Amino acid sequence: MRSFYHYMMRYRGVKKPTYESRLADWMFRDHDFPKQSTSYHEISSYLEWNIPFTEAVQVFDRLWDDYSTNES
């Protein structure tokens, strides 16, 4: 299973930013983000302590559902 970070990189680099692309771009720029993690709790806790924008945790939860369904 690849990491959640690698899954999210598909959302980077869009011309019209979305919540998904904002989260992916932030993850890319944040050198402390747990980039090798496949743990919901580790990533969720990190986001709660370092929230990049108000909707980030909700966006993460929605994307995690897709990640956990399609990457396992």
C-alpha cells in the first residue's frame, strides 16, 4: 500500500484550486508532514495540530475514505 501522501499528489498542480489541491499542495510544502504514513490516526492528529485551512480535516476524512477503499 502506498502512503496517503503519495495518493494525494494526484491532486497537485491544478489551475483552479480546490480543497483537495490546497491540501495536497500544503502536504507537499510541509517538510514535517508524515509522508510515509498509512495511518489514519497519525495523519489526522498531525492535521488537527497543524491545520492549514479550516476545511482541511473534513477534506482529509473524505479523501481518506477513497484512499482506504482503493489503495488496500
